[in-house]
Amino acid sequence: MPEPVRCSHAPYICQMQYPFSIVEQKWQAHWAANHTYKVDEDPSKPKYFVLDMFPYPSGAGLHIGHPEGYTATDIVSRFKRMCGYNVLHPMGFDAFGLPTERYSMTTGIHPAIATEKNIETFKRQLNAIGFDYDWSRQVNTTLPEYYKWTQWMFLMMYNSWYDRAANKARPIDELPIPSDITDPQEIETYKDNHRLAYIAYSPVNWCEALGTVLANEEVDEWKDKGYTVERRPMRQWMLRITEYAERLLADLSLLDWPSSTLDMQRHWIGRSEGAEVIFPITGNNHSIAVFTTRPDTLFGATYLVVAPEHPIVEHIVTEHQRSEVLAYKDATALKSDLERTELSKSKTGVFTGAHAVNPATGADVPIWVADYVLAHYGTGAIMAVPGHDERDHEFATAFGLPIVQVVQPTDGSSIDVAAEAYSTYGIGVSSANASVSLNGLATNEAKRTIITWLESTGQGKGRTQFRLRDWLFSRQRYWGEPIPIMFYEDGTKRALDADELPLLLPDVKEFKPAGTGESPLATVDSWVNFIDAKTGKRARFETNTMPQWAGSCWYYLRYADPHNHETFCAPDNERYWMGNHGVDLYVGGGEHAVLHLLYARFWHKVLFDYGYVSTPEPFKKLFHQGLIMGEDGRKMSKSLGNVVNPDEVIASHGADALRLYEMFLGPLEASKPWNTRGIDGITRFLDRVWRMMVTEEGTLSPSVVKGAGSPELDRVLHATIKKTREDVENLSFNTTIAQFMIFVNEYTKSEQRSHEAMSAFVQCLAPLAPHITEELWQVLGHDGSVHHSQFPAYDEAKLIENEIEIVLQVSSKIRGKMIVPADADAAAIEELAKCDPNVQKHLDGKQIKKTIVVPGKLVNFIVG
RNA sequence: GCAAGCGUGGCGGAACUGGCAGACGCACUGGACUCAAAAUCCAGCGGGCUCAACCCCGUGCGGGUUCGACUCCCGCCGCUUGCACCA
């Protein structure tokens, strides 16, 4: 039994405070020793899978923001378990990545060692908060037993192509090879061009002085130190996520996600419909294809613009313009994507000296290069219609290019496209040649007409374009999953077979990049110069590693079967935990609204195509928790000195107080400031809960008695049960806790408290404050853990009040209140209301024009 | 610049499909207990009117719909987040 404890801030015995420190340690030890939260597959119960975005175990340890989302899922987990579900609420660590690698570069400590240490710290801190994780299901993305399967899935993608007819991934061996390709080398190249994982040259941030590739977040840091960073194409592994664009977009409709997140994903995928139009180049047998969403304005295209990086540029640039165009191209390479857009408030560009033919008008149009056209979107070239596009208009105005009108407003009003672009839809004008006319056609009709014409004359075709790009899947880093592909001296390559996995990351002493743009793996002789046992050929392994996103694309599946050596997750386990619609609730920061959540969806869909998972989408319901700000209202950061350490809060107030306070601060999704004083209110609440049931000796208080309570107290109890059930489902914990406080305020007033009411209240509080409730459950004389008890039900009949208060209004102004029987009808209420003295005063001598009675709410007399 | 979300006491925040604005907590004020303090318990706590009652004002600003608006509509202002020329 706990003894009265000393206050941390005073040298004498306090009056009846809840001894949180003793109780929390007691039960944490008890839960661990008794495997209270061990999870097994149990087909007799419905499952509930509640998932947190697993943390990156940094050296700094847990900060106060982590427990917010984790507490929310812990509450849901405990609540669902008490409601009869078999709950999976696991935790793991996403531990590959740059921060640990950089730590190793400066300290020389191996990232695996640092990771292990950091994970120990995280686990100790998480356990101190009392989460109900089954640690036997922990995953760690950096362990070979885990990344073996990440590699296996990479190979699954490498060994796949996307069959657009069947709309799914299929084995590469089933790829139809065109009959004119017969050379084995050419067949291999053809396959490579269709694999879901492929090699391409893609621009990276290259720093010549450092001899390394920089991550986007590092670029500014080094530029500030005076280093030059340029965009340079390098050999990279890519994943063909663009083949899934249509499905990634369509399946968003299956999800119960925040609408802002759905919007962001839609925008990221960026579907737009339009046409590809081919412009032949004058005096040259090349041509330029452009993508446009407004093919109806083709007659108004007075020039073309191509991206500086576009390969056509060097074929068409005239001698006279060559040096100027090349200088412009070099200047563009030095700009980051951000600078390129930020600095371009006014448009820049250079004439190539070349011309092309507008297929509709037959006119010669000049070809320019400009950095406002992006190489990676559409075809990397546009037809400029300055009369009907703002950007083109700005450019044409700056460089004196012709502007013509080909669309007029539907209402026939006159516009001046020389002054301002008219980009709204309208009616085609001045848009006809010998074989097609768009004049008089509304924009949508004009689009269809011109596309039909372009297709019939072979000068273009309708096309759907996505903003989404293929996923750059390699990093020139050490601390990531090795890519299980080897290259032979003759230029051929071999992917490892499943039985050769995992391909272990070799031990190295030096974590700095090789200086050639390759990862530290390039300096490991056994990695880049060995004899392949299967073929006897000399080989080198891929020196790129996978990005940090890789391991987080499928970790949720591993929780369902964490120790399987035969497969990443046994089908039975997958069906049990992911059945119906995948993860039931996923909670994590809004910063992952696009990348992680899009990559994981894509990865899951590839697995789905092969039948390895049973749902098209991994995460049914998603919730983003808000940020906890510093006491000064600013984001917590070391440099501002406003960081709150959870260890210190647990030491001073206890884990239950930390949990409750984080949930009481405000709505889970909102960002809200921490307040050190505020948590004292929670401590007071827990002390009152304690005193409501426990004596100074730690035994059951004599005020807790068997038998029913008063109808008023019963109503508070059943209202509390109802509110808890509803709020927990909606993750509205702040209002749940407010209701708990009301309960305690009411029951504290009473001399006698029903044992049943106390027990039910302890059960309501249990998901939020698991330690104090476990102790109280025992004090109340119950066997077993409160967390395995059945959540109380509420009785609707006990919630009904006999008498209710009605608001009295005269001309919509409140003039009084009255108590009426709950079952009083409208006529009776109206008559009673007229008797109220203050109402009579305001009705006096006036005509009642209208009476509004809302039963249970109000009476309103409108007087003239 | 574009898009979305949000603006409620000294503070964090409540208010279900339009029906008592300010639940609950923090801070503060007064009282009880105490030699005293802490802790605890009780009471008060948007503004105005010298107490109370009564009354008036009040949910960023300006309009509107409605018997009735924090809630719905239109236009501003401010903050937050996301995207940054996507043809």
C-alpha cells in the first residue's frame, strides 16, 4: 500500500496527495512482468489496428511533442480493448538516415551503435509514460532481419513492369517483347526501360568543393558558408510511381482522411487534361512537342518556349545565339528550384534564333528558352499564347513578342488582350484554317474539335498529364538499405535472388562520402571488387543506398508478424490485422501529408497487385495531431530555450498528469502552447480523484458504499460514460477530461459515493490515466487489470431529466427562465411562460404577433 | 501570388444539425481552517450601470438572411499551414 508521500517542494507531509511516483513505478513493473499488453492473433474477436508514425530515434531523446500523438493512440487502444476488440498498437523505430550518419562522421561512432543507444533511451522514456505497447513486436528498420524485406520488395519492383491494359504490376518475365527486338542485350535494355525500379540520370545538388551530393535541407547551410552548389544530373535509381498516378488519385475517395491532406495529395499528383501538339522546326527535320491544357488557343500561339535543359536546344540554337543561350543555361543550373521560382518575379529568357511552324496557322513562330518552363513537367516545352495566359503575356510584353486574341468572353463584352491576358473560358474567334474552325465554339467544344483535328492530321493527340514525378530512390549515403544489385565488368548486371538476402551493409570506419559523388561504400574494396559466387564473374555492388522513406513504406505490415523469417508477413496475419480496410486509425504529424503517405500508398499498391496485401489502401482513417508550442507561444527549440523535457514533467507531476494535461490543452489537431501552471490543475484533479476513494492509509474510503446513488448523481455518471464513449471515438479528449472534472466536482460534494459509480468512473478514466486507475481498481477490490475489464455501458433512461429549464424570450431577447416538466407540451409551456412576471412586464400592453415554442429549449413571444 | 483552415474573457479553450455565449481548467479576488504559511474546502470572476435586481453592450471588422447567428451568406482585415510560374 502506498504511504503518504512528501511534497517535492516542502519538507513535511502533505495532506493526501496521490503518490504518483510509487503507483506509476509499481504498475509499470507489474505490466512488464505480467505481459499485460501482449498481443496475439485471436479470430474470436474483432481486430482494431491503431498506428503511430514511428519516430526517428535521434540523440536528443523524446521531446514533449512525441507523447501527444502517442497518448492519443494509447487512449484509443485501451478504450477499444475494453470494448472487446483485439487491439494492435505497436511501436518501432525508423532509424536509417542522415542525422545519425552525420553524428557518426563527427564522432566516429558507428551509426548502428548510436542507433541502438538512442533506441534504448526512447524506449525508457516511452515506458515511463505508460504506453501499452507490446514490445515483442517492435520493429527497427536498420536491422538486417527487417531490411532484408525492404530489399526483397525493392527487387519485387525491379522485377516488375506496369501493364497499363490490366492496370497493375506484373512480373518482368511476362513483359511482351516487340518482335523486332531479338538481340539479348537489346531485350535486356527493353526490360530495363519498363521495370518499376530503373536507373536514370536525374539532377541532384552537387557541391564540387565538398565532392558530395547534398540533401535539399543542407544546400542553404553550405551556400551560407560560401560553397557553390549546382544542379547536376547523376546516375540514380528511380521508382515508377507515375504509373500509379491515376489509382493514387482515384483511391483517395476510399479514405477517411482530413480534407486538407486529401487536397494536398490531389495537388501533388496534379492531373490535368489537354493535348500534345507537334511543332515542326523550320529548316531542320526536328520537331518540338508541347503539352497544353488549352489546345483551343492553338491559333493564338505566337512563339514557343523550351526549358533551358531541354535536349533539343543544342540541335536548334543558331551560331549567332549559341553563346548567349549556353550562358543562360549555365546560370539556370546554379539556381535551386526555389531560387528559380523566387527570383523570377520578372521573366527572363533568350531567343534561340530558331523558328517552328504553328500547325494550325502555318505561321513561323520564334523559339525561346526560359527558366519559367520546367524540364520535368509535360514535354519541357510550351506553346506560348500571350493573349490568354498570364505568364506568356508577361513574357511577350517583356520581349516584344506578338499577342493575338483567339477567345472572346461568352457575354460578348470586348477585351484588350494587349493590356491583359484573358485566361477565362469563352468563345473561339479568329481560329480557322482551310480544314478546321473553332470560331463560335465554346472552349470545351473547341478543345474537343482541335484535338480531333490534330489526331486526324497526325500533328498531335489528346493527353492526360500528371505533375507527379517518378520517385528518386537512391542516396549517395552509407546509412541506408543497400540496393541488392551487382554490376559486372562487361556492363551487365544481376539482381540478387531472394535466398541471397539480406545484402548486409558492410562495416566501415569512415562515414564521409567518397569525394567522387559516390557513397562511402565505394571505398570498401570487398563491396566494389569481388568475385560473384554464382557466376564467377568479377563484380561490384551498387554503392547507392535507399532513402529513409523506404523502411517506413511497409513497417505497419511487419508489426502483424514481426519475427517471420520466411516472408515479410504471413498471409493469415496480414488478413487478420489489415482486413476490411487496413490500419483502422493512423495518427501522425501533418508534415507527412504528402511524401510518406504517398510513398507508402504506392508501395502498398504494388504489394496489392501481387496479392500480398488484401486492401488497396493501407490507412483507412488518418489524423494529424497539432504542435505543442513553447510557453511563449513559439515553436519549441533549443536556441529559444523554451523546450519542455518530458522526463522532468514525469518526475515532478507524474506520467498520468503529463498524459492528461497534453490531452486537456485543447483539440488534438490544434497547435497550442504549453503552460507550466496549467498542469498543476491536472495534478489537483488527480488528487481529488484519489481522495474521493482512498483514505490516508491507502485503503478504500468508508464514504464509498454499495448501493445506488441519487438520481442526480446517477445522471452525472451516465452522462460521463456516454461522453467518454463518444469523445474517444472522435479523439476529443479535452472535453472528455472536462466531463471527468464535472463528475469529480459533483461526487466530492456527496457524503456517500456508490461503489458502482466509482468503479465505472475509474474505467472511464482508465484509458487516459492508466496508472492511477489500475491502483484504484485494486483498492475498490476488483480482480485483474482495469485495462482488461469491460468498458461500462450507459443507461439512456438514467440520462432523462424530469424537469428541464426553458428560456423565455420576448422579441428574441432573453427575459427569464423557468423549470417545466420534461414531458410538457408546447401549449402548456406557452401558458406557463405567459405567467412569468418578467415576461408579463415585457408583454404588458403589447400585442403578441407570433409565438415560437421549441420544446425542451425556449419560448419566444414576438410583440408588435 | 494561389489554396485551405482559423479569429470567442487576463490565458488555454467549451458551445450537438442556427436556440441561455464563455463549460472545464489556469490566473486572480474574498472567505473558512491555521499562531502563521502551504495544502484543502467554500464563494466570486466578459464589459458597463456606485451594491443587488433590472437593463444595456459583447464571439476580428462591415453588411445580409432569420422570430433568433460564435454557427449560414457576401465583402474586408489579421494569423496559421501548404504549394510556389505545373503550361
